[in-house]
Amino acid sequence: MDAKKLNRLFGSFVFLFSFIVFYSTVAPTVSFWDCGEFIACSFKLAVPHPPGAPLFLLVGRIFTLLPIFADIAKRVNIISTFSSAFTVLFLYLTIVIMIKQYLKDAGNGFMRYVPHLGGVIGALTFAFTTSFWFNAVEAEVYAPSMLFTSLVVWLIMVWSERSEEIGNEKYLLVIMYLVGLATGVHLLNVLALPMVFMIIYFKKYPLNQKTFIYFTLVGAGLTAMVYPGLVQGIPEVAESVGFFGLLLLLIALIVLLAYAVKNKQNFLALLISSILLVIMGYSTYLMIYVRSNLDPSIDENDPETIEEFISYMRREQYGEHTLDRAKALAESSNRKRYNGVWDFFWNYQVKKMYIRYFGLLPFSSGLEICLCRVCALFYDWSGDYPVS
């Protein structure tokens, strides 16, 4: 059996097995916290709490129309079930690519199965972690957001295999469009962009200190251009120059793209195309603006003017959290006081949060898991540190 058939066989198993388990444990009706709000807003195409999740609501509305369950809530819950099963599938495919790159030559014996078996073990281990499984059975944005993130990671790994082929840029363009779409679900997907830029760097540029620092800064700048740049900047531009002025700016970008293509300025064409695709994906937020103007029964913050929409996107209703430690401690008499930054880092971020989560595993202490992960990281680093 060739590699493609093995991939399809094991991939189908991973998807179906995880989907069956998630489906068997899906919430039969409304769950706690934001789930009820998202279900109601999907059914009515209403406006939820800032910054909204327009793409999730649009997909949710479609699922509420499907006569698959008597309970409307369960119809929306099943979105997370499908999303999580596909996330596990894309994680499997990503792991297979990474193991193949690590092994270089899998051979024709048992080793040819190692990437696929490793992918199955890794993907199913992730599938049944507490947080992921919890999000896979209720109407929340985290499961679809993880689907977008896993799809972006898989696409950049596919690109890394085909980066020398003609037309490899299409993978990068699809990634940017997915990032734009993902903002209509959750901004988690933006966190994948630095990883995308670093893989491009390792594949396309010589590895040295100067290029590493340069590309790190460029990657950080391009990530900031997406968020908060485009996500929060587009409404502000619309406020300054009006929707007609915003339309003129988009036309100017299209004209500049045509100029770059005509003059074979490939990098400029790729950059402008990426910006336009992010904007195209981000355009799902028009749903929030349009629906708010129709005054639905749920219309949080009432973002029906451009000023109110900007406030909505900035999450201004939540207030601000100061970076001034003394002022932050004064806000609540119940806060634990730490003796400096490193005391806070070790006793809260490491001991209370990081190690505690590993300690929830029944078969091992959190410290042992941490040590294993650190040893594995150093082992990978000694062999192929760009991959690690």
C-alpha cells in the first residue's frame, strides 16, 4: 500500500473514531456560560458580546435550519463536534509530515508505518485531552477556532514540502484568507502567524543571527498588521474617511496589485494579495453591523453606528487592566501579593498554572511530564533545531 493510501486509511480512522466519541458525548441541549448566548444569537442572527463571532453565527444559523435534531441547541452544538473531528484529522496529517521530515527516509519496512502510527497516537492523545474534548461537545467558538488553526498549521507544513515548486504561493494565500475568516470566529488564529513566518524563513532564507533577527521583526510587524492593524484599523479608517473612502482605498490596493503583477514584482504582489484576502475574510463582520441596524432581540452594545462598532471591536465595555502592579493590587483586596515579577512567574505561571495542568493527568506527576518534554525538546534541538 502506497503512502497516499496509508494516509487516507489512517486519517479516515482518526476522523471517524474521534467524531464518534465526540458525537456520543455531545451536549443534548444548552450548556453553561456563553453557549446559550451563541445558540440564541445563531438562531436569531443576533449580536452577541464583543467582539462578536459573525462567521460562527452564520454557520450556526445554517445548522439551526437543518432538521437533524429536535433540539435547536443540539444542532448548534454539533458544529463543535464536526470542527473538533476535523481538527484531529489535520493534526494527524501535520504530525505525519513532521515525522517524515525528521526521518528523511522512512524506507519500505516497518518504518514506513512509523509516521502514520505516530500521527494516530499524537492526534488521538490530543483529541481526548480535557480542554479540547470539553470544547468539542458544546456550542462555543473554541472548537471552530482550533479547526482554523490546525488547518493553517497543516497548510504551512504542506507548503514547506512544496516550497520549491512553481505556484507554491497559493498555500500562503489560502492561509491568509483563512486567517481573515478566522477573525470572525476567534482571534486565536492570529497566534499561528509567527509560526508561519518562521517556517517561511527557515525554508527561504540563509540561517544566521542577522537574518533571524530581521525576519523575526518582519514577522512580528506583519502579525501586528493583521491584528490589531486590519482588524481594529478598518473600522477606524471607515470612521475617518467614510465607507466611500474605504472603498477607494480598496480599489487603490487592487490597482497596486495589478501594477505589481504586470511588472513581475512578486513579493509586492504576494503582500497585497495577502492583505486583500485577510480583508475579504474579515468582511464577515459586516453581519454584526447590518444585523444591529435591524434591532434584533439580542443586540449587545447596539453597534449600529461606526463609532459604536469601533467601541464594540475594541471591547471597551470590559474596561482596561493596568500594567501598574501597585494600582492593580489596589483594585481588589483579595489579590495575592507577589514579591516581584519572578516570584509571580514561578509561583503562579509555572507552579499554579503550567505544572498544575500536567498534574491533572492520573498516571504521572506534572514535574515528570515537564522534564520529559524538556528532554525531548533538547534532543530535537541537537538534531534539527529549525524543525524543533
